[in-house]
Amino acid sequence: MTLSLIAAIDLNNAIGLDGDQLIYISQDLRHFKEVTMGCPVIMGRKTNLALPKRCLPGRRNIVLSRSLSYAPQAEGVEVVHSADEALRLVASEPRVFVIGGEQVYRVFMPMADELVLTVIHESFPKADAFFPAINGWKSVYRSEIYVDPRSGVSFHYETFARA
């Protein structure tokens, strides 16, 4: 199994503000859907609650929550209470994505095989959630630079593997 962390980060590794993404970039949302479609996704409770439908269609949705009383907010969502439990559920899958948030990325970073990042060429000084430091990783793919027509923000995609 390849365990991939997928995130959109700014120049300071910020990923969120007030329980939401830093910015919505339609091309990046399409990219996220294309890359993760058909694969299990592991997320934290807050990320799950931030999803419009509380579930990502076409993917097995697994929510990691410390709360033993947390109940899924959508049909088909599975709740687990440890990283080991989540990984046992998807052990036979070829590729699994961890989709956030900050605490969940920190738990899975030591176990991850790759990082699939959208690097936003901006800084969001009010951000309050951050992706872990990218130390001990090697860039294996870097896309061209794109510009979001709606916001004017530039970004690129970059994939890292363990060095």
C-alpha cells in the first residue's frame, strides 16, 4: 500500500483558517478529485464536518476521531479511533490518501510514503492550521505554474517521496 498525504499548502505550510481551506481554487479541487477518486481517504472529524456532503463520493471515507461517541454524519462513513485501526481497514488497498487536517497529517506523516501537494504561491498570515515540516523528503515531480482565473493566485503541484 502507498500511503499518501494530499494537501494544499501556502508558502509557510499553512493549510487552513477557521476550520476551512485557505482558498478555493477550482482547478485544484478537480485535481484532488481526480487523484483521490476510487481510493480510500482518511480524515479527521473536523475535516469530515467541513465537507459539504460529509462524504466524498466514489471513495471509501474513514474518519479518525478520539471521541468514542462521534457518529458519522453521512451514510457510508466509517469512524475509527486510532491510526492503526484506520490502516487495518485499508491494508489491502494499493493507495490510500490522508486528507487532513493538521493533527491527522501529524499522526500519519511518519508512516507516509509520499506527499501530494498543491503549493500556493501566497502566504496567509492569519492561517491557524499547518502541514508538518517537509524534512527528509525529495521532490520527484513538479508541475508548471498555474494561475487561478478567479483569485489570480498562482500555484503548482509537487509530489515528494521519502529521501
